Amino acid sequence: ATAEDPVAEAAIRRYEERLLRDPTSLAFAPLADAYRKVGRTREAINLCREGLARLQHYTTARLILAKAHLDDLNTEAALAELAVILQASPRDVQAHRMAAEIHRKAGRWDEARQHLERVVKLDATDRESRMLLEALGAQGRADAASPLGRVLADDTFITVSMGALCLQQGLTEDATQIFLRL
């Protein structure tokens, strides 16, 4: 969504009006998320902080604040908010996924693996997290018997795009092999 998106702007107006009518409303969270989605990150962060000052256990607002911090490229602030969520709700799959992604992108494999293990334990249907956990467990190389390993063995997938995807996911050895086979 962008600032010129009429649907997003209409939603923002509705939430702003609801918050004006009732300043104690929980509408600050969806309003902050709407701000975040149209690029009004600072407003989203400030609104979440104000709301969380009243309702510090409102997990949804804290998750929106973490996302806004990520949008603002402040990963440490995002991780701090996620830590608060996970302290109160250790079974929060979305917070674990987000923390795993932040740690993975920062090259902190052990921390990423710990969060992904929790995700897979809490949500056995999450194939993406399971495959990423498998890749992290193999120190950057997919097991040949795994679904990802079988895909990489097929020459059909030896493309620049697949190599770039492997690099993005931390599978450096597989990416190297793909680029060498091109």
C-alpha cells in the first residue's frame, strides 16, 4: 500500500476517527499497522509506544511495533520488542518466526535455529520454517535426501535465480554449486 492508495487512506481515516472518539480504544494498533504499511513508520512507532504505555501486555501492538522498527531498519529495537512478547508468550509462533528471520539475516545461525526449532515444534505444518531449519542445521548445505536437496540435484533448477535464492536463505555452498554448474 502507498500513501495514495484510497483503500488504505480510508482505513486510516476510520481508525483515526475511532481513536478520536475513544482515545482508550485498541484502534491504535490497527492504525499503527496501517501507517506502517503506507510508509508512515515514525508515526506507527510513536502510536504503538503511546498505546503500549497504557496496555503493555497488548501483544498485537507490540508485534506491530517490532515490524515498524524493522521497517525503520532498527533490528535491535525489533528484537527487544520480540523478546518482550516471547517472555510473556513463549508459544507465539509469529514472534519466533520474526526473531528467527532477523537473526538469520544477521548471520546469527544458532539464535535463528533456536527460534525455528520452537516454530516447528509449535506448528508442525510450517514447511518453510522446517526447510530453513534443515538448511541451518546443515551449516549452509541442504541434505541431498531432503526436498530442497532433491530440487537442487535437478538441472532444471540450476539458474541464476535459484542460486540467488539459496544465497538469500544462507545456503552458501549450494549457491556456489549452482553458480559453478551454470
